Amino acid sequence: AQTVTQSQPEMSVQEAETVTLSCTYDTSESNYYLFWYKQPPSRQMILVIRQEAYKQQNATENRFSVNFQKAAKSFSLKISDSQLGDTAMYFCAFRGPYNTDKLIFGTGTRLQVFP
Amino acid sequence: DGGITQSPKYLFRKEGQNVTLSCEQNLNHDAMYWYRQDPGQGLRLIYYSQIVNDFQKGDIAEGYSVSREKKESFPLTVTSAQKNPTAFYLCASSVQGADTEAFFGQGTRLTVV
């Protein structure tokens, strides 16, 4: 069974600095999809970034980028130039290659951005 | 505007009572999901449905039931058999496809009193 592990329950960063959130996963599939979701204090889940395992290039969305290490089964999220609005819970998620595969979430990392 | 709507936002239930959480989407999505969120445990899948009139159990389906009579609607019933129902419940939907984004509602906070 696939599993997703986020080993950092809480992290903090100063505004304008860079922070990296860790995520590891376990699967026997060769292709799959990885996601980072953000849940701000409003509790509305928002997709931050996604990565397909077959694509070697790391995904980037503005200040958000990933470091995808397929062999190590690692999928970390880097937030550059942190802003106060980045304060949120961040969830790493995994989905296998088939349409019927479930979206599996990690336990989350609570990020606090300080002024 | 297109979106996914959960109601109510807050719900209180007496022990021994069943309660139904509403989830409606107008995104024309085939797939719908129910997750339970507890502190320190992330999101755990309760039930999901890929098509009307069909649904599958997730990882923690005991004490819950669902129906999918319409594409737009996927209500979740928390039965009295659920031993610890106090939690935050999230509904999501997506188009078919493993690479697709799941869109979430704003959640329902259920408290057993």
C-alpha cells in the first residue's frame, strides 16, 4: 500500500526567507502523481503544485518549487521569499497512475511565517 | 460561480443520533470524495465515488454511509455506530484522471454533544 510521510509537524520561517518542507512516500508504481496542498486558517484546501513521476524536471509555480528525487522517493516543497499569507498547513499527497486510484495525504506540516 | 459547497459549516449532534452532511458540486466532476481531518492525522479517506450510483469504501468507512444518486451530490451520513465522530469533514471532487486536481469544499465541523 502506498504511504505518505511528512516528518515535520511544525516549521517556522521569517518573512522573505526560504523554507523547505519535506515529504517522502512509498510505492511500487513507476508512474504516479504527487501534489502539495495548502490549507490556510480558513481551512479551504488549495492546490499549490503537482508533479508527474515520469517528468524529470522539477515543477515550479512562482515562489513554489519542488525537489523531486524519484529514487529516494522524496518530494520536498521549497517556498522562496516567504510571505505572511503562506502561513498554513501544507499537505503532501500521492496518487497512483490509474483513474480509480485514491488520493493519499500525509499528516501535514504547519508553517508559520513571522514578520 | 462553479464550485463545491458543503453545508452546514458547523453541526452539533447528540450521541446516538445519525446526521447527514451535504456536499454539492456544479463543476460537472465525475469523482467525489469524503475525507475526515483530525489534528496530527492529516486527511483520511472515508468514501469515494467515481460515477453515479457507485461508491467505494475508503480507509475509515466504518460508521459512515454515503449515496450518489446524482452527479452533483454526495451526502455523507455519520451514523450512531461511529464511535468518535467529532471531527472536521472535507468533501472534494475531481474530473476523472489520476493527474487531476481535487477541488475541496470549505468543510463541516461536526461536534457530538
